[in-house]
Amino acid sequence: MTAIDDALRANEHYAQTFTAGNLAAPPRRRLAVLACMDARLAIHRMLALEEGDAHVIRNAGGIVDEDALRSLLISHHVLGTRELMLIHHTDCGMLGLREEELRSKLIQESGAAAVAPARFYGFQELESNLREQMAKLRSHPWVPDAVTMRAFIFDVRTGRLREVAAAAE
């Protein structure tokens, strides 16, 4: 059995008790969360979210890249979210990642260069990177000032969130 086979078996069980088929597309809490894809971050449990409560967007590092920005803009302008949580975490694999080292490794292993992704968005300091992601959103002309935006670092050892203030304007 593979991990995918296990997941499909779990889905069969899930489908037998599924009752959320009539939920509306806009999230009940009008909340969007952008977080790292790290498997240790159980976003729904950590924030006590139920199906239909929030949009949860995840990628390596919780980075505001083009796709995350696209999703957040749709979440707000099309589906009515009013608040945004950015969640990074301790012991992140992106922390200390060097772009050129990874690119060189991938070229060496595959024997080929590639145009995409253009960047991997590794970073050297957790809090400053989180503030940079907030600044990307705050400075975007399509993200209204009315959107409440707060940033947090999740401690993978304790399970606690710690708020990080935005950089001074």
C-alpha cells in the first residue's frame, strides 16, 4: 500500500459521514489564512476552524508569491473575506535556504535547467521575512486598507502562536 492508497481509503470513510455538501463558497468567518505547507502545521485544529470557516492557502514558507496573491485577491474581492492571518513557523525548511545552491543542486541532479520556478523564496530571518510578506500585501494596490491583516509565528515545539507586529510605515 502506498500513502495515496491510504489516503483514498480514508476518503471512503470520510465520504460516508460527509455532511458539508451544502456549505456556501464564501467562508463563514470571512477569514483567509496564508501559511507554510509544513506538515506540522494543522491549521484547522490550531485555529479551531470547521469546514466552511476560512480559506487556507499554503505554500513553502507561506510566501506572498503570485499564486498566493491571486488566491488572496479572489478570497477578498470575489468571496468576501475581510481578515487575513499570515502564519510562519519555527524550524522552517525555507529558513536559511540559498536560492543558487538549490538551483545548482536541482540542475546537477536532473541534468537540466528550467525557467520555472523563477525563485524559491528562501529567507535568512523569520520575523523580517514575515514582515516583508505583510508589506507586499499592504503595498499592493488591490488589497484595501480595510482588510485586517495580522502575522504570527507558530512554535512547532509548543503549539503556540506569537504575533509579529508589522514594520513601521
